[in-house]
Amino acid sequence: MPMKGIILAGGSGSRLYPTTQVTSKQLLPVFDKPLIYYPLSVLMLARIRDILIISTPEDLHRFRDLLGSGSRWGLSFSYAQQSEPEGVAHAFVIGRDFVGGDSVGLVLGDNIFYGHGLQAILQEAGPRRGATIFGYYVKDPRAYGVADVDAEGNVLRIEEKPAAPTSNYAVTGLYFYDNEVLDIAAGLRKSGRGEYEITDVNREYLRRGQLHMRILGRGFAWLDAGTHEALLQAGNFIRTIEERVGLKIACPEEIAFRNGWIDASDLERLAAPLVQGGYGEYLHSILREA
């Protein structure tokens, strides 16, 4: 079953003012790469190549300038605007024609995932009938959507920002759905916040008995770079890992090469204009290793 991807990179970024008053937060650097590279890499690791970028009318051209058509990485990018912040689930209304009859993976543009075996988990999780969400153990789950799951990964209950959580598993900003999500999202009503809530989509799959959760365990990191503190912490985390092991996190060129979507000559051409900053030298090291 084919799967398409959506990156929701909209919003005003008001929690990051004044930094984001003239640009999208997903274009801010997290150590050595724009933030959007990190959710993009997640879709690429899931072997999703046809991807829709959703952003504000003011920022959409900046994403086009950065990412282009995607062809240099063996991908195909489409672009659509979300004029007002109408919620995560609204992405499926905007992207209905793009998704067509396929399954879809949605990732939030400010989420970062890292861990050994992530690629295998992503590829095993989708596409499948129903919905798959990804859970992460957090100390204080009251600020998140929270799910109770059984031993088989079936979700028993899901709550949004509960005052008294019955589980420590937060629902991350990564979701895999079958094609039914398009009709489910189209039938939603706005919440009291004036948004179409992704939790309401998940509750509908739960009602149908088709909501599953994959737990990202102790060896994984899930970061939300939506505040100044979180953005700095994310950058420091990426820097520490990359400098310690000598491998880059969320490098689209490397993922495309290792997935067989581009060849050595393509990678050489991509590396050439990047050598002065060190990023291109890393790409050359991949070629030498290969």
C-alpha cells in the first residue's frame, strides 16, 4: 500500500518571538541543519518519497527556496498553504487531493526523533489498516495527549492534557493513517480552541478499534523545538551526538544515498558547494566509505 507524507510547518511561532517574527520556526537552525530537516528525515527513513509541505502564505516561498522540488534527494515535494492555524487535523483537509487514495504519514515540523532502530520501527509501523501513533515516556504527561495501551500496542484510552494522567506515555507528533483519515478529518468539528484536533481523529480510530501505538523506548529521544529553551537543548543534543560519534543526524543527502534514491555521482554533486562549512566534507566521507 503506497504511503505519502505531510509535514505541517505552519503556525505563527509566537512562543519563539522575536526570533520568528520574520521567519518560520521550522527554518531556524538546530545545530547544523534547518529544523525542518529533522521531521523530513523521519519520513525519508520510513521510505516515503512523495511529501507535502504545509506552511503559512508568508513562509511557503521560503520552504520552496530551501527544498525545491526534492528531486536532488530522489523525492517529490508539493506545497500548500494553511492561512490560519486551524489545527493539526486540518492538514488532511488541505492535503486531501495530494493524498488521493493512499495511506499517509503526518509529522509536525518542530518534532525531532532520534534513536537506534528508528528506521526499522517506522517501516514496520506503516502502512497498515487503521492508525499508528508513537508513544514516548515522559516524566510529566499533563502537557500532552496521553494514551493507555495493552501489551499488543492497542490503545485503550486517549486523553488530551489530562489533569490526572493514568499513563506516562505521551503521543508524539508523528502519525500514520490509512486513507480513512481523509473522511474522518473532513467530518470533524472545531474544538473549543477553534481548531480541528488530531486527538479527535485518534479517538475515532479508537472507537473503531483501529488505533495502535508503537512505543519509542529508552534508547530514543523525542524533542519538541517549540520554545527558546527547547530549541537550544535540541541544538546541544544534536551537537553532542554528532561530535561524539562522527555521524550526522537527519542528513537528507545521506539517507537518500543509503536508500538508493541517488547514486555516488549525485552525492558528489550535492557535496561540492557545501565543503567550506564541513557539511560537504561529511558527504565526501560517506563516498569514501562507500
